[in-house]
Amino acid sequence: MTRETGRMSARVSDFESGRTGVHARVGGQRVGINRLLLLAAIAVLFAGTAFGAAQTEEEAFQEVEGTGNWEYTIDVSDREPGRYNILVRARDEAGNVALGGPYNVFVDPESDKPIASISYPQVNQAVGRRLFAVGTAQDDDQLGYVEVQINDTPPVIADGTEYWSALLTLDNLDDGPHLLRVRAFDENGTEGDVVETAFRLDTTKPLASATSHESGVLVSRRTTIEGTVDDANGIADLTLFTGETRTPLRLRGGRDEAPQFEFEIDPREMEDGAHVWWLESQDLTGAEGVTPFLFFVDTSPPELAVISPSEGDRVDAQLRFVGSVTDLVGVSSLSYELST
């Protein structure tokens, strides 16, 4: 920007007006909130400062050293947060005055804190026993290091600063939701705010189990099977697969208990013998589990045949019966009754 008065001109270069939280960019470099550096190339005496509403303009001007290339530092560490103006004034030996500015700058103590971000894992992402966390960090000063921690465990120092990474072992954690916390520090020890993201540790598959009947139950009439399905990351859905059809099962129960389900076996149109149905469950991370349920259908009575003696045969004092009994499910007992 150039202001001309008489024969003199004043130029202030590389200064950004109205930049929130950062006072200036000098030679392409960001300047933090505690000290402000202005550069110009003028062959006269300079004065420059920052002034607020409570000060008069003349009181705010401070003389700088140098008449050619010069620099001046303003300490704003004791300033209240808010907007300020920068005005540069030059005067030659004849009393001619040239002005540069005013430029708006904003004092924001929060802008001096380093900022960290997490690139992986994403929010609620499922991870295994080893978590390779990565992210970025930035600061107007030089970054010092980045701390990473899981839940409230002691933090560890990540590898790198602007682009950081940390390989974390999660063997001591239970499956379910957890928090990854990250905080950056600059070279002066100034710590940034903690950023965090939730992730889900998922090392086991969801498990469905029958509670009303054991696997291998004998079914001879319509029977309702009840059970529960459980996973530390929560259950998304449960499906019953009969080998021919898939039927979604309704889940019920309270927040602090394993979801409950039920399904019915109707053996009237089923063949006698062994059958296997499958309970297909999926948790909230997408992990799938399959639980088989074995049952035996038995709707037909055993078939009994007497081979000897035949009807009408004469017998002596010793009577021996020969016969057979069959059943697809199996025979549990055989008895007889002799009447006169």
C-alpha cells in the first residue's frame, strides 16, 4: 500500500489486514500473537505501533531504529483480545509525512496454541488389537511434539509432528467403544487443546445362543425357541436362515442387557430327522457371526413288527418273541405286556 504526501511515499509490504488470530505474514512467514514484526523499505525515519480506542494516536506512535530497511517488534502479550490497528508513519528532514495503513489485526490468545487433528481412525471405526493412528498438527511457531493416548491411559509421544503417527497395542482393552485423544505442543511448551475421536475395538464376532432349549432338542409339535444375541459393540440385526429362506428376527430388551429373540419351529410339514438352522448376526461395526441350531423332528411313532410267533402259532412252555422296531429319530425304550 502506498500513501504519498509531497515528495515522499511510504510502502508497507507483505502485511495482511484483518487476519484473525495471526497478526502478520512477513516474507511468507506467519507471526504469532506474542510478538509482531513489521518490515518496510523506506529511506527516511519511521515510527510504528499498535493502538486501541483508549489511546490517542500521537501517544501510540513509537520511534523505530533505522532509516533504510527496518524492523519493529510489538509485544501484544498483555493486550486484551480484539481488533487493533497498525499505522506506519515516515517523516523526512523537511517535515514531509507519509503514512502506511492503517491495517486491522486481531489479538487472539487461542491462535497461539498448536492444533492437532486425527485422520485415522474415523469416528466409530472398527479396529483390531493393533491401532495405527495417524494425523496432522500445525502451529505458527515450531512444533515440539504430539502426544497420543487411549482413554485415560498414560500418553505416548507420536512419531513426527506436522504429520504424526503412532502404533498402539490394545491388548488390555475390552471390545467396545473407546476414545483416542491427541494434543500438540510447540517448541516453547505451549500445549494445544485435546482433540479426540471415538473408535470401536472389535476382536470377537457376535454370538447368538438359545436359552429355552439346548441344541439337539427333539421337536414333535410347534415349539418356540428363545435366546439372546450379544456383542460388546452392539447388535445391528439378526437373521434366521433355514437353508431355504432368511427371516429377520425382531430384537427386544433393555439397553443394559443382551438383546432377546425368538423363533418358532413347526414340524408338521417337515420330514422326521435331524435339521440345522442358522442364526446370522451382525454387530454395529459390520462383523458377522453364525450360530447353528440343531434339532430333531419326530412326528411319527415308531414302527413295530413281530416276526415270531405268527398269529395262530402253537407254543410250548417257553415263549420267545422275535421282532423289530424302527424310528428315524431313534428308539428310547421297548416294553411288552402279556395278557391272558
